[in-house]
Amino acid sequence: MNVDSIEKSNLKASFKMIIMSLIGIFSFFINIRIGEESTIFVNHLSNFLTTRLFSILPYIILIISSYCVIDIIRNRSNYNRSIVVVIFSICKIMGFAFLLFTMVGVGPEFLLDESIGVFVLYKLLIPITINIPVAALFLPFLLDYGFVDFIGILLQKIMRPLFKCPGKSAIIAVTAFLGNFSVGHIAVDSMYKEGKLTEKEAVIMGTGFCTCSIGFLMVLANTLNIMEYWTFYFWSSLTITFFVTFISIRLWPLNKKESKYHAEVVPQPEHEFKSNLIKNAYATGLAVAERAEPIQKRLCFILRESYKILSGLLCGAMFFASIGLYINQTSSFFTYLGYIHYPFLKLVNIPDIKIAMEASGISILDLFLPAVIAAEQGAALETRYLIAVMPVSMIIFFAGFIPCILSTQIPIKFIELIALWIQRTILTIIFAGTIAMLYF
């Protein structure tokens, strides 16, 4: 190849890297005002589609969810290897049945209650069904054309020693924060299956950095009436989440994860540079952009993968959210579960400790329910702040996160997720409780 051909190739790769990455940055990171709402483009598109498709979305959800049941039946020979896989498969099938019952208006009386089946369908499943595919549609622009790799090289000296992850994990964290945990899971799953992440890195990123979105933080702040403290709440939540992750990766189960790659791929580790970071970061991004597959092929692949994840997530969320809401309405189970956290709530001297216990117990079920409990019972400001931070930092929950991550190939077990929920909730209580008592 002559000099002119090399220069032409580099110019083409540079153009591809810059244009495609700018589309990704614009889609996820730049607020634009349309009408009365100022938010990121992906969120605008999600809201537009939700409004236009609202009347038929339950039927779309039913069609997508049916794939989960078909997949379980088709691969039933693989489900005798683990009792946890069998149990979750049964729960997903029941979740599909719950969805069908809710839509046709027949079935168990508790499920047909407006505050259970209908609530889960319209308040939980519909946003999930729109947000995941829309965000996944724009993920390749961030992941495949060198931007993540460029930023990753620049952040190596921070992310590697502090979080034992490649520098690109910082972008995944921000992407998840702007989309939601499911967007992060899709990105991590894709990178793990391509050999760009080890088992340890994939699990740390999937459980430590894939949290809920900025939009959901605003919902929490409004529900708990702390919007006047928005700036403090936003940055303290982000900081606490990173502190909790910093500690949790040094404890079981994350500290026992192996630094090995997916068995069926050729490892593509992030190269570590000692000098000339900007120059090497650009060169690395350029090389990635040059090797990138055609965008239409990549979009088809990532949408197909997202569809599989989404189908399992919808069925799992329908089952666990419905059962959990019913249990909370008819018993004090989640209050008793909250006793796990009682010593730590007492340690930080949080007011309304009974409300905080109930909220911390039910947090394993869903992100939004703790805020509903605290708001309905008129908790003190310190308690409301703690409960607003808790879903962001602890993040492990049955109605979405657990089914979503278990639908990917990220190598994490169910019992490890439960251990992480206990661990991250305790650490969140200590950090957020201390800050609440000092600040308010």
C-alpha cells in the first residue's frame, strides 16, 4: 500500500470515528429542548414512541414476552443443570401468564387489582419495552467506532487501580446513568462476548456501574420531595455509587471472580500505555473505527441481542413485581427483611427507622417502591434522602436488574446477586446515612 492509500485510509477512518462518535455523544449526552421538555435525544425518542404506540404497547409486550417462553421450551434440555435456572424459567413462564391474565381481565383476583397487575404493566413494563430498544439502537455509535476506546485509554490510570476495570468502563457507567442498567448490561454483554472484557471486569461493570438513569433520579427526587436539593442529590448519589463499588469489588463475591475471557472468543484486552496517552488513545480509536462492521449489520445484531434480553426481562419483571406488591399489601415481610439493615440504620441515627427498614427491605423487589413507601408515610428529610440514594447505589432488584443480567452471558450467579444486594445496601446506608446527618 502506497503513502497516498495509507493517508486516504486514515482520513476515512478518522471521518468515520468522528462522525459516528458524535452521533452517539449527541444521542446520549446532549440535552435538547423539544416543546417544554429538555432532555437527551434518546429520551425524547422514547417518549415520542411511548405516546404514539401507547394503545398497542401491551400487545407488543405480549408478543416480545412470548419469545421468552418459546426459548425456554425450545432449550428445555439445558435447564436441568442448575436449580436456580429452573426456578427462574418457571417464574418467567408464570410472568408471561400473569401478563396474559392482566390483559384479558381474568385470573387470580390479586393480580387483577389496579395496584398490582395493571400498575406493573403500565408503570414498569411499558417504559422498559420502549427504552431498551431505543437506547440499544444508538449504542453502536458509542461502542463500535473508537470513542469508548479513546476515552478508555485516557482513563486507564484512574479506573484500573481504583476499580480493576479498563478505562472504557467509565463510559459504560455514564451510558447506563443516562439510559439505565439494561443499556449498560447490553453494552457489557456485547463487549464480554467479543473478548474485550474478562469475566472479572464484566461482572464488576455489570453490577457496579450499571445503575438507573438520570431520568429515574428525577422521578425519585420528585416523589420524595427533595428536588430543591437536586444538584447535591445527583452528585452525592453518583459519588456514593462509586464508593460502594470501590469497596464491593474487594469483597466476596467479586474478589473471587477470575481474570479470564469468554471461552469462545479471541481475547482483545485494552492495551495499557505508559506515555503519550492522547496520541495513543486516538490511534487506538482510529484502529477500532477502521475495523468496524457496517452499521446496518451491527444494528441488526445488537437489536436481536436486545430482543432476547428484553423478552426475559419483561417476563421476570411481571412475575416478581406482581408477587412482591401482593406480599407487601398482605404482610410485613419486607419490614422483617429490613431488620438485616437495622444495626446500620441505627449506627447512622437515621430518623423514622421503621420506614427506612421497610423501604430497605422492599428495595430488593423494585427501585420505585421504597420511594412510594417513604412518601406515603411522611418520612423525615434525612430518611427521604437516604431512600432516594438507595436505589441508585444498591441497584440489585428482582423486578428488573436480576432478570436482565441473568438474561445475558455476564458470569454472575443468583446467590451472588443476593449477597451483593445485602452488601451494597449496607454500604449505601452507611455512606448516605452519614451524609444525610451531616448535610441536612
